[in-house]
Amino acid sequence: MDNRPRSGPVRVAVVNDYELVVRGVAALLEPYADRVSVVELDSKVAVIKDVDVVLYDTFGQVQGDGLQLDDLVDGSPTKVAVYSWNVQPDLVSRSIEQGASGYLSKSLQGEDLVRAIEAVHAGHVIVPTKPQGRDRDAGDWPGKSFGLTAREAEIIALITQGLSNQEIATRSYLSINSVKTYIRTAYRKMGVSSRSQAVLWGVNHGFRPDVMRDTSPQQ
């Protein structure tokens, strides 16, 4: 990839293991296409186009010390910005130490998110600077149409992937009690009462990771 400075909008690739999630992020950025142009969407594959910033959505993903940036950008020096609800200072610090160029809270939406992406492209290290508010239901994710919040959906995604409650807590940087609470509320909305039923429900409702690359999401 060629990372020489360019004129025009910042070229962005959105990365996550779920196609619905990356398309939801692209939809959030679409009104600002004159400033941020989403040129590639990827699920479980490395970015291949010439982009300025890779926006890594952490829904159901490895974070912190486990983040392998080279796997996202195929060895390119392209800047990577993590986009996450999890903004604990130690997690943010470890992600930056792993080579992320920015760590953007999902409380940033619309204009604020675009400004943060532009700042990362300009060479600034952007991290959360104040306590975050409650989750706001922006973007898209599996199970949203059934009333699952983004957090509940992430827990069900990890259950569908076969993770235990403790593994989910570690992956999502939540306490084990918080994980159990999200599971209970999600199960009620899904109409299931056991883990095996939840896995089957998840498989049937788009909670298995996708393999997808779209190199023309915006023309």
C-alpha cells in the first residue's frame, strides 16, 4: 500500500468479523463521504486496498495485548484506529503499545467520529479523555432487530463462537457478573433458557463470523 499524503477525503477500511457490523459502521460514516470515504469493508480478511486508516471495530474481537495489527493490514504501515465500547485506561494503553494509532470510543458518532478519524490520519494519537456515557444504539449488529443491545449481542456472538463465561469476560473486558447479567437479559429477549439453545439461536440469526471483502462500498 502507498501511504503518501493525499488530497481529498480520508480513505477508510472498516474491519470486523461480522459483515452486518462493518456495514453498520459504513452507514454511520456515509453522510460525511466528502471527508471520510469508506473504500473497503472486511470480515476475517486483511485489508488489500490503499487506505489511510483502518477502523477496527472490536465487536466480538480480540483486544489489547492480543491485537495483531499486521493481520489487519497485511504488513502495511497504514494507521489503525480501534473503535470500541471498552475504554478502560489500561486496555487503551496496551492497544496503543501494540501499535494502534488511535483508540476511539463508540460514544463518538457522526461528526465527532469523523473528526477523530481525520485526527488519526493527521498523525495524532487519539484516545478517550473523559468518562463515557451509556451505550447508544448506533450502527448495526446481529440480533438488533430482536431488541438485543450491542453489549448483549456481543456476548451472544462470543457464546455462539464457543467461549465460556470466563473467556467472554476476558475477551470483552467485563466482570463475570456483568457477563451473566447480559446473558440473562439477552436470553429473555431471544426466548431461550439454556446455552445450547442460545448457540442454536445464534447460528440461525447471523452470529457466526463472516468471511467477506467489499472493495466498493462507496462510489
